[in-house]
Amino acid sequence: MGRVGSCFDNAAAEAFFSTLEHEVLSRHHFSTKAQARQVVVAWCQDFYNTQRRHSAAALMSPIQYERLAADQPAAA
């Protein structure tokens, strides 16, 4: 492991998998691997990436933040 902020710091990955486990895996029972894969992919694409609010983005979803940033004039 490296220092905080280095490419070897896995805090972001740990936070992602913790949220996945809490919000998806602990609330579903899967019959097959394909069913589990479908639910996880759907969560990643539909909920986590587009709707989840992030404190680093002023509690806006990534889509809202990107739209706001696209509307701002470029800094010179």
C-alpha cells in the first residue's frame, strides 16, 4: 500500500464495494450468477452512476453536476 491519494490507495474501491454490499447484495437473494450479475450491473448503471448524490459535487448527482458544468463558461 502507498500513501493516501496514491494510486495504491484503495479507499475509493472499498467505499464502492461497501455501498454495493449494503444497498444491493444484502437486500437480494439470487438463484443464479446471471441474475446476480444483472442486478449488480443495473444498479451500477441506473442508480449509482446517475442518481446517487455525491458530497464532492455539492450533493448533486453526477448527471446534474455534468449538466451544470457544461453550462458554465470555460475558465481562461
